[in-house]
Amino acid sequence: MKDRPSRVARELGVGEVARRSGVAVSTLHFYESRGLVRSWRTAGNQRRYGRDVLRRVAVIKVAQSMGVSLAEIRAALDALPDGRTPNKRDWQRLSAKWRAELDRRIEQLRGLRDRLDGCIGCGCLSLETCPMWNPGDEAAKEGAGPRLLVRE
């Protein structure tokens, strides 16, 4: 039977985490300042991370690539029991939630793309009428700026 690795062998330094996760050391520090990852300090004041930080950083990177904000990612990670790193079931739940939001944004972008050639959608500089999108200058009532192509 193999011996269990020592705690020191299971710890990773900041450089090793950066290399293995593909993010810069400064990004790890930033994630830590935002409460997304945790480290502890050695007696020599060096940061140490548990190996699970690699999965945590992977989840953060994937979620960010889908456009999920760091605040949303942190809320999702904070909701896990005991601050643990997401397991497969957790990831399925998180990704399903984020998938719905991504689908909504995709539909919004498709609509924007499909209407892009027809009009700039901004209230037409407050023209009295816009035969395409703004009959009766209705967009002026909503204020300045784009109103018709970009919906929140």
C-alpha cells in the first residue's frame, strides 16, 4: 500500500498554480483578493494553495469565458457547502444555470445581428418618425442613446 502524500507534497506554490492553471500569478492574487480562491502562508511568508485550487481556477476561467461575472462566480462558489471546490454534480448544476443565461444572451445577439442592417436603433437622433423602428418617435420618451437594438 502506498503512503499518503505529505501535506507539503499536496501544497502548491503560486508559480506552480499559475503554470498548471494557465493564469498569471497576478490573476491568482486578484482572484484571492475577490474571495474566489484561498491560500495560506508558510513561515517564510510564501503563499500555498491546496491542489483543489486548480479545479476552482478552471471553473472560474470557463465561467468567465461564458460571460459570467466574477461576482456571480463568487456567489456560486460561496453557495457550496464548506467552501469546497465544485464536484461534477455541482458543475452540472452551475453550468445549467449559466447555460440558460448564455442562451438568453445568444438570442439577444441574434436579434441584434438580424436587425443591424435595418436601423441604428437609437431613436434616429429624435426624428419625428422612423418607418423602420421608431414610428412616432416613441424611443425619445425613453431617453437618449440606443433603445431598440440593445435591450437589457
